[in-house]
Amino acid sequence: MVIESITSDPRIEPATLEDLPQLTDLVMALLGEEEDFTPNRSKQEHGLRLILEQPSRGRIFVLRNDHFVIGMVNLLFTISTAEGGFVVLMEDVIVHPMHRGQGYGSRLLKRAIEFAREKNFKRITLLTDKISAESQRFFQKHGFVFSHMIPMRLVFLENNT
């Protein structure tokens, strides 16, 4: 993915289906950095499309200039019985490597938090890499705290009977 230098002040707005190729590129790059996942373009594109086609499932915010998506955050909506209401699972917080260190990730995160508050969500939960102290510090700086819960997964393989 090639991104030219930014000529205008980047703005944050909801993603559209037209953004799908650039969003897929960003998620592929993110998953390439994570130990738990193997990037798969068709899977990432399909998952993003499911969100973009049904706004009741979630919202993807992008940071863009006039020509390129340079960052994104993915907010998935669900219900928590513990909280007694709607909550957000935040995924895919990424800024293109060429544009890191400029405060863009903080801008995206603040917009996600603002959106969740405006819509009266009760909580935002995220998973960050256990081995990435830098990611953990980033989210802590924005008010996130460690949970006593630990993630566990049951992954269903394709064509699993």
C-alpha cells in the first residue's frame, strides 16, 4: 500500500464501502504484526464488508486526507448482561506505519470513545498484544485499564464438521 504525503489536515469520518480496499490493506498489515492471526485478504475483506453493510453491527471510523485512508478503528456492538446494556468491542486500531507518531492514533481513539459516550454504550473492551508494551501504554494513556478477565478462544476451522 503506497500512501503519498498528506497535503490536507486529516479528518475522521465513518468508513464507506468505497474504503474497503484501503481498510483491507490496513487490517492485513495489522494482522501481519500479530502472533495470533494469519492475514487472509478475502477473510479480512469479508469481515469488513459485513460491518460496512450493516451499521447496526458496528462502526468503522477512518482517518483520511483527500486521497487516502491512513488509519482506522473498528467498533463492534454487542450486549453485556453484566453492564445491562450495549457495549463496544474495539478492534483494528491502526495507523499506517508511515504516519505513526503524529497523534493520529490518539485522535482515532478519542473519536471512538466520544462516539461510544454519545450513543450511551456502557463499556469499551479491546484486546491488545500481550507482548507489545508500547500498545498497552498507548491504551492506558487513554484511560483503559487491565481486566482480571483473560481472553480465551474456540476457533472453528473452515469446513469443520
